[in-house]
Amino acid sequence: MKKIISVVGARPNFMKVAPLHKAFQKYKDSVQHLICHTGQHYDENMSRIFFEDLELPKPDFYLGIGSGSHAIQTAGIMIEFEKILLTENPDLVIVVGDVNSTIACTLTASKLHIKTAHVEAGLRSFDRDMPEEINRILTDQISDLLFITEQSGITNLKKEGITADKVFFVGNVMIDSLKTYLPKATKSNILKNLSLKPQNYVLMTMHRPSNVDSLEQLKDLVHLMNSLSDKRKLIFPIHPRTKKNLEDHSLLKSINQKVILSEPIGYLDFLSLLQQSELVITDSGGIQEETTYLGIQCITTRTTTERPITVEIGTNHLVGDSYRKAENTAMEILNGKKKTGKIPELWDGNSADRITKVIVDKL
Ligand code: UD1
């Protein structure tokens, strides 16, 4: 019997590990698949609701790390994860995405000579000011198996000297979750509860330090929200960081009453909101991919994207970090200037099957 531990830590990890956990059930006679939650995200609506929505079992290990500076968070995860690895001695550790939990657990495992697999490897924004870019580069350098979502990943890893025998183009495991749960999401009452009509509202999320930490940007963000809310209903589930910054600068009260502000929203309700929106404005990584799959117009308020396929063939508009530019593009889109997109190669809902097959063959 082989033992595998998959790591989840932050909100965007849960929908990537859920399909892997299901796919491993096919091999349950030969593989024991365990889940370790670092506790990087811990709020009810940033973590627990995702386990419920995605039908994930209670994690086998919970490290309870919580928030802190990058060093405190990363080091805290390493110290606690090492204890688990020493007791459990797994044959493989699987990490997903690019959050602090990803690099912390990869580094811990590799120093103990435990093999690691990185799901969603090879993505690069080429902006080393982003903490996620550092996490991506370092995780890929020390991982043994690298699973790629789009062709750019293969090119990037080759340039960084990673040999082709470690790299597997398998598609996007997050789309596996999306396809699985879309039928359930259509039963959500969220639109009714918020008095929204399909294809007649804008959905916004914003949480990256580079987008929500300075007063100047926050003022521009509020201006964007107010201006859009004159044209369409606008729903903005607020990430804790963004909420705190708006509160600290006393800007919450400057937001137009028409804007629907909510707490972070669970997976199924959010999927329902995404699928039926006219336009999404975001700085998230995953939402760029989900909108491309769904053919929904997406404005990304960043200067770079590590997911170039969403711009090249998808419905993503990369407008830079100026909220004024985002406003212009949003108005154009709401006036009908829409991009037609295509679904990227292998984003077909079967990525977890491909990944587990490779892993079982290699173990
Ligand atoms: C992390 C990831 C980011 C991802 C995002 C999704 C890193 C470096 N960043 O950023 O790539 O896009 O998750 O949300 O790993 N907080 C709470 N409750 C929680 C979690 C966080 O209130 O359950 C607050 C805390 O004030 C905390 C802040 O949010 O200090 C930031 O949390 P943190 O985990 O450091 O990073 P995120 O900004 O969420």
C-alpha cells in the first residue's frame, strides 16, 4: 500500500485537491490518499464551506497555522508539516497552486527526501514582486513530478532547466471541479437571495496586495465600484484583506449603497454567480480560468498573468493595474464589445484521472 499526502492551505487549493481525492478512490486497494490542511485559511467561509460544497472529507491532519507574515506563515507550516512527515513517512506529497502552503510543504518534503508532485506547475507571470511567483519558481525547481495546465508551462519549465521526463501536460484540474459541480450550482438560490437577474450584473473580486494595499488604489477601486453600480447591479464578495484595508482607510462608507457587498462566498454559490454574470472584474488567478471555460467576459486588473492562454484564446481582458482602464474596458464590454473565447486544450474535466494514472505508474 502506497501512502500519499495532498496539501491544502488556502481557498484556491480546495477545488484542486477535491477531484484528485475522488480519482484516487479508484486505486484505494493500492493507494491511501490523505489530506493535510495547513490552516493558512481558517475562516468558515474561506475554508470549511469548501469542504462541504466539494464533498471533501475532514482533513486527516490540520496544522492550524493561520495568518502571519510570509516568513512566520511559511516557517510555521514547515515546522508542523515536518512532524507529520516524520510520523507518516508518505511515498509522495502532492501540492497544488502557488500559495505559501505550496512552497512550505514542498521544501519540507524534499529535505526529507520524500518525493513531491506539483499540480498546476510551470505557470509564470515573470513578476517576482508577486509572492506567488516566488512560490511557483521554487516549488517547480524541487518537485519530482510537474503537472501542467497549459502549453506555456512546458516552455517555461524547459527554460528553467527542468527535464522533460518530469513534466506532464494534463489540463486543468480546477475545471474538473467546475464541470462536476456546475449542475449542483445551478440549484443555488444566491441570485434570488441577492435580487439579481442572470446576465444582468457584474461580479467583482479583488484581494492582491498590489491591488488593494495603497490608499490611492483603494480610492480608485471605490470609484470603479460606484461608477459601475450606476450601470448594472454590482456584487462584490470582499476578501478579509480588502475589507480590512477599506476599513482602515475609512473608505467603506464611501461605497455607493447600490453596491452589494458580501462576505466571501462558498464554492457552489460563487460558481452560480460566475456562470450567470454579464461581466467579472478580478485580480484572482483561478477566476481568469473559470471565466474562460464558461465563456464569460473577464477583466483582470493586473499588468501580467501567469495564465496567458486565458488572454490568447479565452475571454480574459488583461487591462493593467489601473482601475480607470478597467472602467473603460468594462463600459465597452457592457456596451456589447465582447471577446469570443475557446476552451483550452485538455480542460475537459478529466485532468485528475490523468494525474492519478501518472502517479500510480510512477510510485
Ligand atoms: C492567499 C495566497 C494568494 C491567493 C489567496 C486566495 C499566498 C502568498 N497568497 O492570499 O495567492 O490568491 O490566498 O484568497 O499564499 N484572513 C482571514 N481569514 C482567513 C484567511 C486570511 O481573515 O481565513 C486575512 C488575514 O488578515 C490575513 C490576510 O487575510 O492576514 C491574508 O491571508 P493570507 O493567507 O496571508 O493570504 P491571502 O491574501 O488570502
